[in-house]
Amino acid sequence: MSALESVVRSLEFASCYVYAPGGACAVSARSRSLCAMIKAPEPHFVALCARCVMRQAQRMPILAEFFRAIDVLIPIPASEPHASREYLPNRLADALVAEGLARSAWQGLSRVRAVPKSATSAPGRRPTVRIHYDSLSVLPGSDLPQDPRFLLIDDVVTKGRTLLAAAIRLHEAFPQARISAFALLRTLGFKDHIEGLLDPCVGRIGWRAGEAHRNP
């Protein structure tokens, strides 16, 4: 077991939409369009997504329990330092707070050095958990609750490397905090056919052979 694995053995996560990058069906094609919209959203689209998350949390006990009593949403920073405040996870965190799914949002994670973007990196060359971990830093938190409940916010989760690295950094800074994660959309790998875009779930990101492994 590596040193990083011993800090955070697994991370609970939730997501609402699915994305099949290699799927041939019409719904897979729509999922790719949805992913493109998520990556470059109009302001009203972020609010629409947050509203959908709220509706699903109201309808599904498993999501309602997942979001219950979350104190602080922490957006995952961009792959380069000093990214715009308009970066999607920042805006999504604010929109989820506006929907009442958490008390506040805090940009407590920063990227101290750039990493390659996973979406544009060739398979086998995507940043590892260690690379993400080394590129992240936790800012001082002056007004955080005692023993906070943090929810990491990202737009898309594939293996979960970034989320796992961020959870490790946060755990080191706040060892008493409860940490979980939410991604608006989760990748379904090489699945050829999907039934629909909206498919809420709660799962776990753990380790396999020293790297992040997501289930489901």
C-alpha cells in the first residue's frame, strides 16, 4: 500500500448524468453534446443543472441522504493555476448552494502547478493520483465549521484520480472532516449503448494497482 492509499482508502461520490465517449447509439451522441455543454456552459445552463440535481435529490432517498447536512462545497480547481472564477466547478458549487444543497462554497483548493488535462491526454498519459496530489494545495480556512462536512465538486469524473487526490490533500489539512465528492457527469468508459442521460447514482472511488478506480 502506498503512502497516499493509507491516507484515504476510498471516497464516496455521487453523480447525476452519464457520458459514453465511444458509444455509437443516438443517446451516446447526445451524451457527448451534453458533455460539451457542461465544459462550456451558458450561465443559465449551470443554474439549470443545479436545479436538476436538487430535483433528483428530492426524488431519490439515496441522493437526499448523500447531500444531507453538507456544510461546504469545494470546487476542484482547473488544471492550470489562477484559472478564472468562471471555471465551471466554481459556478456549479455556487449554484448548488443557491438551491439549498449546502451552506456555503469555498475555493479552498488551489492548483500550484499545471497538470495535463485528462480529457485531451492519450490513454496511459493522464495525470496520476500522485501528480494531481503534488499539484494541489489547501488554503487556510478561517470561517469553516468545526469538524466540517466537505463535498468536492467537479464537472466530469472518469477514474476519479483528481477527486481522490483532492480528498487526500483535504484530509491532511482537516483530519476530522467528513469528505465526499459530486460530479455532474460520470464517464462510462467504452460502453457502446446507454439508455438515457439522467442516471443518478452514489458510488465509491477506491484504489486498484496503485491508481484510482471508480465503482460504478
